[in-house]
Amino acid sequence: MKNLIKGFIMDITMFTILPMPYKVWEDNAVCHMMKLYPIIGLIVGSVNYLVYIIANYFNLPLIIISALTMIAPFIITGMLHLDGFMDVCDALLSRRDKKEKIRILKDPNTGAFSVISLGILFIINFSSVYSIIEGNENIIGIIIIPIISRALMGYMLLKKDTMKESSLGSYFKTGTGKIDIVVLNFLLLLALIALIFLFGISGIILGGCIILSAIISVNKSIKELGGMSGDIAGYGLVISEAVGLFILAVI
């Protein structure tokens, strides 16, 4: 139980910028991090929703409320997943051979493809969030989407073959087993049930689109880069959440 708590604290300190009075990093607690990863999604989604509530309480212009609500998850997570998204975009869109794509993936410099992709992502996310808030019906969904995306990425990090160049991907697998997969699937199921409870048939469509976009984006990346990595997990997470917001805006 002590290591489980330590793993959760390590999740918060690694995947968010939220201040923690007690910080710890122990290798024997790393095995608990992935199965608790969806709970980080709940925290991110809840803080994001709180940002919306506060901005709305002060009756700020709709466009400002939308901007604050859109950027809040990126700020809460310290831009960590956005960094992976940009790195993978640079690699995949280069249209080079696998060896060169991996080199580009590991290159700390920012390329044109990542900047263009980031601009497109922000346009889609902002217009989606604006539409959701304007409709004033489905905003609660922003709490559930990050749970699903993290459950999916945690599952794929543990189940997919790790890219040999990714030491971090292998590190998170250390000491994990079937129970971790079961917990991730259980938390994913709970989140999907919540979507159905909130939105009915539309919730099934929303959940299905998030899952499908995560699978497609991750599998394409693995095929072109030779395995799963933390960057690919960030890429899949950002894309699946963008798709989730878009579907939430139109259902």
C-alpha cells in the first residue's frame, strides 16, 4: 500500500505541475504509476472544469472563457504531452525512412511540421471548446475525456512492444503485470459508463471515437517508428483528446 501511494504521488509530480507537499521517487514504486495514470486524467479534467467554472462565474467574455478552458489542461500537465505530440509530428510528417524518423524524433530542435501541427491542433481545440461552452450542455464531458485518453495510453504503453531507443517506455513496464492491465481496463470501463450515463447514445459515439483515434494514431506511429515510447503516448493522448473535444462539440 505504501508503494501504491508513492506511485500515485510520483504520477502527480511527473505528469502535472500541481504542487505536492511531499515528493518522492523510488524505483520500486514505478510499477504502480501506469495503472493509476487514469486518476491523473480525473485530476486534470476536474481542474480544467474548475477553471471553466471560475471564468464563467466572473462572467468573462465567451471567447476568453473558451481560451482559458482550452489551454488549462496543457498548463496543468506542464506541456509534457504536447512536447511528445510535436516530436512525433516532426518525425512522421518528414516522410523519411525509419532511421531518419527516429533521429528526428530524438532531435531537441523544433521543426516546421510540429509548429504547423500545433497551430492546427489549437484551432481545432479552441473551436471545439468554444462550441461546447456556447451550447452550455456537454461541458461536463471535459472531466471524462482525460480519464479515457490516459487509460488507453497506459494500456498501450504496457501492452505494445517498446521502441528500443525509448528507455523511459521500458522503465514504466518494470514490475507490471496482468493486474495493471485489469485496473486500466476497469477504469476505462467506468469512464465509458459515465459517458453513456451523461450523454446516452451520444456517449457511446464519443467514447468509440476517442478509442478509435487513439488506436489509429498509436499504431501508425509504432509502425513507422518501430515501437511504443513516451513521445508516442503523448502524441496519441493529444490526438484522442482533440477528437474527444470535437465530437463532444457536435453531438
